[in-house]
Amino acid sequence: MLKEFKEFAMRGNVVDMAVGIVIGAAFGKIVSSIVADVIMPPIGVLLGGVDFTNLALTVKEAVGEAPAVVISYGKFIQTVIDFIIVAFAIFMVVKAMNSLKKKKEEAPAAPPAPTKEEVLLTEIRDALRQR
């Protein structure tokens, strides 16, 4: 069982997937920071100084030690913008990869080397022409 697990874990697809997940998580943090720290502040200023992360609808006020029940739609708006940016970035990467793959497929392949028979027939033809 250990041998089978080792073969499974060392398979190229599994390793590629693991690398993709780690890079994706790091990329997600970068995008979240870009959205929260770079994109949303100017949008908030354009909308009259609104900070999206603080936008919420209070359903029930805090009573004693019980916290208030709120619907944080501002955080939801920010998460949607995060998703749109991530989806667009992934789209651009996939589009670039597809165009590179397409160019590679369109590149003319070198003609195959002649077989031994073709070389021999060419030599016979050339010898007959010389006579």
C-alpha cells in the first residue's frame, strides 16, 4: 500500500496540481491585497468616501454580551471584485498559453529524414543519370 501511495504521490499530475494549489493560494492573497489596498480605496472615494468593507446591514442590535447580527454586504462586494480579477487573470494566462500552443502547432515541422530505402533509390537514380 505504501508503494502504491508513493507511485500515486510522485506522479507528475499530482505534483503539478500541488504546485498549482500553492501558487494559487499565494496568488489569491496578492489579488486580495490589490483589491483591498489599491482598487477599492479609489472606488470608495469616487462613491463619496465609502469604505466597502464597513458596509453592513444590521439585522439585530447587540444585546449585552451577544454580538450584533449583521449582513456584511460590503465584504461580499469586495469578494466579488476579488473573484472577477482572479478570473480575468486566469483567463489571460490560459489565453496566452493557448496562443503559444497554437503557434507551436502552426510552426512548420522539419521534413522527416529520408529512409534508408529512399537514400538508396536516390543513389541509384543519380548513378543512372550519370551513365
